[in-house]
Amino acid sequence: MPVDDSSTLEPRLRVERVAKRFGTTVALDGVSLEVGAGEVHALIGENGAGKSTLMKVLSGAYQPDSGSLSLEGQLYEPADPLNARNSGVAMIYQELNLAPDLSVEENILLGREPAALGWVRRGERRRLVKRALEEIGQSQMPLDTPVRSLTIAQQQLVEIARALVGEPRVLIMDEPTSSLTQVDTDNLFGVIECMSRRGVSVIYISHFLEECQRVASRYTVLRDGRSVGSGAMAGTTLDSIIQLMVGRTVDEIFPRTTRAAGEPVLELRGVAGLAKPSCVDLTLHAGEIVGLFGLVGAGRTETLRAVFGLDRLAKGSVNVFSHEATRSTPAKRLANGVGFLSEDRKEEGLLLGRSIADNLTMTRLGPVTRLGIVNTTAQAAAAAKWMAKLDVKASAAAQPVGELSGGNQQKIALGRLLHHEADILLLDEPTRGIDVGSKAQIYRLMNELAGQGRALVFVSSYLPELLGVCDRIGVMCRGELSEVCPVADWSEAEIIRAAVGQAETGEVAA
């Protein structure tokens, strides 16, 4: 954790009593914040606390209703994001904002192409791009590859590189590690440290509080649109930060209960995709949670997609409830009681322009349909039920999903599986972008579902939650799944060794 030298730092960015409303909804209610030159400042809060709104105010996407902003002692009133970037304030959003059909190089310099007399200087462009990628340890990333062909983690790295090109004075990072491997995360922290030494101010937003402790010297906590606490990281406990976040203590984050596994409900034998996975054997029982860990590219997501029928199988067999179901489609899988939660909720998990009610009920309209017509009253009632159960923060069931915070969007995507009454749930990073309080809610829900006899496959890159929630864990490496063992047989170190293909002797496996 960096040393707190805030007392010697002149505030580069000052936020004073900023307020922002959307109709009757108060998003910010007098928030104040100071960030010094070279300071890494953690902004912490639950989903819906106001973090995203404040960042959009700072980055010029929103204008505040009241209050003031100053940058280097001068009034700062960005009219739009481009104006903010030109003023030296850059934002890296959690929700990726890339042009999918353009190349890596084109995305990194989009809007900042070096030109002379109307002609783009291609040599200079490539030099700038390579320098930005080298800063984040990605010098080998292919520059001419369309962004849509990259993994979510790689796309996030492109987003980070794009922000660095402009050499910002203030860099806002919203959940920058949510899709990164541990190696990429460590590289990023090294980049942040270097930027801090160069005098760049960093506002770091993350639901991973251990990351905040590691990378930031100071913090500010938001709750319900207000700044409720600020101070030095040194000497501050995670428990005290959590209490500020949620207004209560979170005594039991991982509420695992003892339960006996039931009959096999999903059996994979020698499952291989056209590219990945290469070999997966797995038996999933009713009433258990099986965790899958692996580095980016190991084949975890591809395994779930293949099982759900989104991707074709090259070989192997899939049995669902003792019935052969190797060749199938997502519609058939849903009909058979298998639900899939994508890690990419924005592109694959939700219809952002449709209402909460539509998103929650779209795969199972029968209970809310009368004579072939959707009964809006019944649909709203069904939506309200799941919104209450999942503690979704929204104005009404008719609100478009795209207006919700990322964490609340994730709850809606999960709620759709519950409404569908899926007995087998394939969950790909279900807690990505969700605050600690909401994570605890989802862990309790998963535990409750397993207690009811549901079977869950839980893909996660966050080891503490796998060890805290799962009954058994398997590790994927180079497309193959290890033996799935009871959670008591694993430690974090052993999981990492398996993920990198390391044998017990310490030698790397061939």
C-alpha cells in the first residue's frame, strides 16, 4: 500500500458539495472530494451509491445541478467527455466503449490520430500505440486485429491503453481489473505506481477492497449519494470501510451450509469445442455448487457456452438429467431446465433498451400471458417479486435496464434464470462489477438455491469467493479441466499452481 503523503499534496482536483438529480431520483447529494497530484485515491461504495454519476460529472458526460469542480486551482466545467480529455481528465469505464469492427490500433487512437495537412501519420500512430501498450505490459498484443475478436480481458486492456495515450493529469479507473488475470492486474498496479511517481492523479474505483488497500493511499466512501467517510488507507480496516459502505456490519459474507449432494443432473464426458475446451469431464449433482477457475484463455467460458448450446462441440457427450443431450440449442437447454448467465451482460446478457420486467420474464412468458397476450399487470408483479428478492435499486419495473448500474443489471440477468425456474445454473462471473454487500446477497442466494436442490456451476476469477461458496472446485489449464475436488482439498496457492500448469515438483507441466 502506498505511503500516505496527502498532507504535502496540493489538491489537483477538488469536488465541493456536488449534487445531481434525475427527475425525482437524487443521485448525488452534496458530495465532496479532494485528490492531490500523484495521489491514488480509492472511491468506494455499493452499487447505486453515486460513484458512476460522480465520475460522469468529472468526465464531462453529466453537468452537476449544483456545487463546483476545480482543476489545478481553476474552475473546471467540462462540457463533454472530449472537453474533459483535452483538459487532462481521462476516464476508463467499466462498461467497455470500443468500436468492435476497428483494429486495436485504431481504437487506441480513436479521435487522437496524429495528422499533418489532413493526412494520418501512420508511423507516428503506431509508435504511440506501441508505447501505450508497453506501459501496461501488453507489447505483444496484435495491433491490426479487430477488437471484437479479443477476449473481454484484452478489450479492457485496450480501453486502458487508450486512456494513457493522452497523458492525462487525472485518470479515473472504474473497475479496471474486473476482467483481468492476476498477472495483468499486477502489471496494471505497476503502471499505476509509475503514473503516480510521474505526478498523475488516479481515482481508483473497485469492489475488490483488497485492491484498494494495495494500490491507494487515501479513500472516500459514498453511500446513498453522499460522501460518508474519507481518510488514509494506512491503519484502516476492511471492516470499517464495509460498515461505512453499507451502514451495517457484514458478519457473514460466505454463508455456506452443510448439505448432501443428490443425483447427477449434468454429466460431461470428453467434451471439446472447435477451439476450446480440449477435454472436460465433469459430473454435477443436485444440491451442489461446483467452481471453475482458470486464467484467461483456459476455456472456462467456452465450456459453459458449449454446454448451453451456444457453441458447437467437436467431440464428447453431454447428459442432462440422465438423458443424452449432446446436440442441442439454447432454447432446448432452457426448456430442459438449464440456464446460462453470460460474463458479458451488456452484449449477451440483457436487452438494455427494454424494461426490467421484459428482461426478467422474456424466457418464460407463460405465467404472465393471458390468451396469448402478455398481461402487463402480472408481468409487473412477477418483476417486482424478483426485484425485491434481489434488492434491485430501480424506480419501477418499467424502467429500461440500460439505466441501471452495472451491479443491478447483473441482478436482473440472474433474476431471469430464477424466474425461468432453471434447475441447472451455469454462472459465468456472476459477481463481476458487484459491490461487497450485493456479493454477500448473491452468495446467500446461491447457497439457498443449492439447498433447494438446484445445481450450480460457478466460474470466477476471484479465489476467495470460490473457496468460500463452492462445495467442489476444478481448475482449467490449456483447455483441460483438472479433477474436481472438495473445496477442503484446495488452497489459493494450489489453485494458482494448477491454473499455470505447475506440477507438485515445481516444474511446469508439458
